Amino acid sequence: MRELGEFALIERINSGRVQAPGVLLGPGDDAALVAAPDGRFVVTTDMLIQDRHFRLDWSGPRDIGRKAIAQNAADVVAMGAVPTAFVVAFGCPADTPLELVDALTDGMWAEARRAGGSIAGGDVVRSPQLVISVTAFGDLDGRAPITRAGARVGDTVAVVGRLGWSAAGLAVLTAGFDPADEFSAEALAAHRVPQPPYSAVLAVVADSAAGVDNPGVSPAEGVLGSERVGVSDQHAVEFGVEGIIGSATEVPAIPTALTDISDGLLADLGHIAEASGVAIDIHLKTLRDPALATIAQRLDADAAQWILTGGEDHAFAGTWPAHRELPPGWVPIGRVLAGHGVTVDGARHPGSGGWESFSGVDSASEPEPR
Amino acid sequence: MRELGEFALIERINSGRVQAPGVLLGPGDDAALVAAPDGRFVVTTDMLIQDRHFRLDWSGPRDIGRKAIAQNAADVVAMGAVPTAFVVAFGCPADTPLELVDALTDGMWAEARRAGGSIAGGDVVRSPQLVISVTAFGDLDGRAPITRAGARVGDTVAVVGRLGWSAAGLAVLTAGFDPADEFSAEALAAHRVPQPPYSAVLAVVADSAAGVDNPGVSPAEGVLGSERVGVSDQHAVEFGVEGIIGSATEVPAIPTALTDISDGLLADLGHIAEASGVAIDIHLKTLRDPALATIAQRLDADAAQWILTGGEDHAFAGTWPAHRELPPGWVPIGRVLAGHGVTVDGARHPGSGGWESFSGVDSASEPEPR
């Protein structure tokens, strides 16, 4: 890479890429230009450090690229927004093999496409270890953002997507992988590349937009109108949700509060409870996962602990108006109550911490803090 | 910092901060929400690595924070856009003193304010060394972006802001600082904190927006209309440009191409020449700087080399329609010609490289590549 130089490397990274319709001006100038059809944009950023958030001997560069994009796209979707674009700042040693950069970049593009956007620009610098900093953008199409602060007493708590599988994969890596065990392979894959169920949220919000007017919000009209339609159509096709959108007979429910599970179920529900000024109680039996229990038994571990406190699966948790049918894929797991804090079957869960950057263990390195 | 933990640290960083009007939802949820009044936003990202882009024994954390924001804000302004918001991903060792983080954050906020925006969100992670990744946003207020691709044969090449001072500061640091020399102190300050002349660009583009209609562009109207006016007014007051805006008697010229000087004057003009399919010739005598020459003489260095190839000053270079008066502060330095490449008084300049991430020397460390 030293021979190639920064500008040639950037050209290589961007060669042959096709930008999403919302990227009006891609890489190559002082800055990119991205469409924000409703006059606002959702933005989130996450940094991944080698040997802290990933290990090259545990994950391939393509998987690391996908994970970096996925965890940011999940944050965008957790606001009820449709991902539109990403920018990536990337640091690596001068002797990094070009093949590694190619695979990493390919992984990023693949996940960006899966989420519905493209990579509009970035920065490449020299660094002692790999550092990946992704910033992700989304469009609300005139809707209000779904924050963590809207949960109301009586709401149903529900999740969509797998819980505890990334933690199980980490345990498998730490204990030594048994190739004969199919569930372990699945856990490993879940740890390497989370698969946030973007469509299970986006179908719901698209559905709500189709069923109601939003008189208080005035999206941009005119030059960008066609891109807006393009984005929605693209998602409908990509995620196979045309049928759901077309079949709405009443205005469907949307979550009153929503988040993605990045720090662990209890920790992230704790964020909703705190932001909304409510308590949340969840029922452990609704979260049982026989396959995960099989892995846990082999490793003498506790599957419930993985499910309740394991982060990085990037499932979604939301609170929903009571007495309304949940959309496909969403599983009810508890109830919003008056008070504060999160309980499991009415009791505090021991060691309900979850991921914090400056305490506890690394998600992708030895269990000992360094 | 280890004791404080991630969430308390984030709370500390954001405590007491007042967001710019364009930040509709700040830190604390899965993502932030930022206004994009004209239905598009300009975005750029830069990553700074400790001992590669800055050294803690050469720059204080407040200066480093200012520099990180300034170099991104300069990229936004170099598109002709008004900075609106920033997000910052930040990595640091667990034993980093809280005072360092406080000073770094204060510096970021100070420069974000100077540029006209605020810090809408971010991420804090553990890392072996300091890593700062800034993403900056800007609004074009209905105007076309000013890219590097618009230069036309016959245009005047002009710059605004100082050139070579950051390189001189680096030379002073390497050679050993002489506190008796006032120019050296100035060069040192220029290296530690670039001061991009945002207003010299923003006054021009605001002026052009006041003087012409943009029939091909339809900015968002409605809920966000008041913020648009607010941003312009705020800038007019902050930069003292009301007089300039008010006194326009004819539609003023705007640059046909524009960039900020981050890689070095010759390298960055080379980007314009290549993107526009033209050649550029500059006249060395227009760039003479007696104070810089004084420093160079003392260090037995070449001031012209600093001016032509020193990066990181974040001055602006633009090409302008010929036979039109340049706005205040802009200095004509050359001419756009048919052909390709950049020449100095008609000849190729030896060693006209400029900054590249994987070749040459570090901007803030020993001259030897590592």
C-alpha cells in the first residue's frame, strides 16, 4: 500500500462502485453531497478499533466491513429512518495488504447495499492498527423520529431479531471452536456479521406512512421528489415487503419507542426506560432459544445471560401500543410499567451491566480487560 | 476515565452544551437529527491519529480539538456550503486524563461555533492511542455546490488565507523553538491551529444568493424555513459581513472551482486542474511573504517551498471569471490555461508532491517515515 499512495488507493477503493440515487455527488471532491428529501437527516457514528472491537484472526476483513456498516445502519433504522448513505474514515498500517483493504471495502459496500444506501465518501490515513469510523445517514420521509423517550405505561415490549448469538459466538471463539457442531458455526457467523432485521422496522414505518398523512411536516418537493419515490421502491423490492405495504386495511401501529440492541437487551431497554421515565418488566420464558441453550450447555455457560446482556446482535427492541397486533416477526417479551429500571419476571437481574467502552471486557478480544 | 465509564463520560462531554438551531435532536438517542433546509447536505470526514497527525508534546488538547474541526469545516466551506453540524468519533486509552478529554472537547466546540455549527453527536471508544474522526455537514441554501471541476481557460486563480505557515511551524518544532523570535511563535500557532478564512468564502456565496435567483433548484419550504434564515443571519453577524451582503449592486462573481489547501498549494491546484481538464500557472512573486522568509532564513529553509507544498493551512484557492473584481481578501496568484498540470512561472516545480497518507513524512512527527 505504501507504493500505491493515498490517492491511487482511494481511486482503487471507489473504482466501479455505483452510488445510491440519494448520493448526488460521491467521492473525489472536498466533500460529498447527499439528498435529504424531507429537509432533515438522521446521523449516527461508530468507531471500531482493531483488537478491541474485532480481531483479524477471528474475523475476515469482509465480515469486519459488513459489521462496521451494519451497526451504524441499525442505529439509523432504530430511529425509524431509511438508510441512504455512509461515509467511512479508515486508518491502517502502511504495510497493510491491498487484498485486506479490498475485502474490507467490498464488505462495507455489500452491507450498505443490503441496508439500502451506498458509501458516499471517506478518508484513508496511516495508523498503527486498523481503525474504522463509519458515519451513517437516513431519511425519515416526513415522519417523526422514533426515539427512546416515547414509551408509555401499559405498552407491550417486543423484539425482532436474534438475541445472545453474538455473545455465544464470542464464547465459542474463546473456548475453541468445534467444527462438528452446527449451532456453534451459526453463533460464530452471528458474532462475525450481525444481521439487523432492517426490514422488520422499515416495513412498519413505510406502512404507517402509507396509511396516514403527516400534516405537521413538509418534506422537500421539486427536484428531489423522484429520488424519494426511488428510495421507497428500492426498499420494497429489496426487502420483499410490497405485499405488506399493499395490504394495510387500517392505520397500523408503530412503536412508541425504539432502539437497537447493541449494549445488551437489559442495558438497551434500560436506556428506553430512563429516557421515557418508566419501568420495564420482561418475561424470561418468552426469550427461550433451544439452539442457543444447546451451545451454552456444551460450554457450561448460561444462555439466559447471553440473551439478556450480550450486545452486538443489533436486533431491535420497541414498545408498542397495547391491544394492537404486532407486525410480522415481532415477539412480545414484556410490559411497560410505572416506576424505573428494568426487571426480569419482576426481579432485578444480577450483573445486568451490558457493554461500556471503559469498563468490562472487550467484545472481540481476551476476556481480561487491558 | 476507566472509573467514570462510557455513559458518564458522554454525559460529561455533552453537559451544558447548546446546540446550533439546525440540530433538531442532539446526543442521547440511537442517532441525531439535523436540518437540511435545501433538501441536500454536504458531508466530509477526516481522521486524525496521535503521533501521525498531531503530537501531545507539540500541541495542547484544546488546539488539537480545534484543528480536527477546522480541517473538516474548511472542506464544507470549500464546497460553498455553510457548516451546520459535526459528529465526532473518538478513541483514547482507558487511562487518559479527564482534563485532556475536557480540553479537547472544548476546543472542538469552540471551532464548531466559529464555523457556525455545533457537535450533534458522537462515539467514545477505548483505543491504544488517541484517534479523532470528525464528520462535518453543511447546507448550500439552494445553491449549486462549487466543485473542483468548474475551472475554465482564462479564469483568474486566487487564494485567501495564509500559505506555508503550518509547514513553517512544523520546521520550527523540528529545529527547536526560539522563544525570542515572534514570527516563530506565530508559525507555531499556525501549525497548532489552522484558521481557515471561512467568512471570505461564505460572504461571497451569501452575496451571490442574495443577488440571483436559482430557478433550477427548489429548497425545502415550510417548517424549516425559519432555520434557513437563522443560519444566514447568524453567519452575517458572526463574521461581520452584513455590510458586504447589503451593498451588492451587481450580481457578484463566485468561483468557478474551489478547494481548501490541505495537501499543499501545488497539489490542491493540481486537483482542480485535473478535475477541470485544464492547466494552471501561478506567479511566485504574488506569493511572497516577508515574515515567512525571515523564519526560513533563520532555519536555512526555503520559504517558497513551504508556500508551494506545505499543507494544513486550510486557506482557500479558487478560480474566478476573468475581468471581474475579486472579493475582499482574495489575492490573484495565476491563470487557468489550456493543457494539464500546474506550473510555477511557466515551469514544473521540482518536488511538487504535497501530502499523501502512505508516502512522505508525517505532518506532526519526525521527518523520517515510519
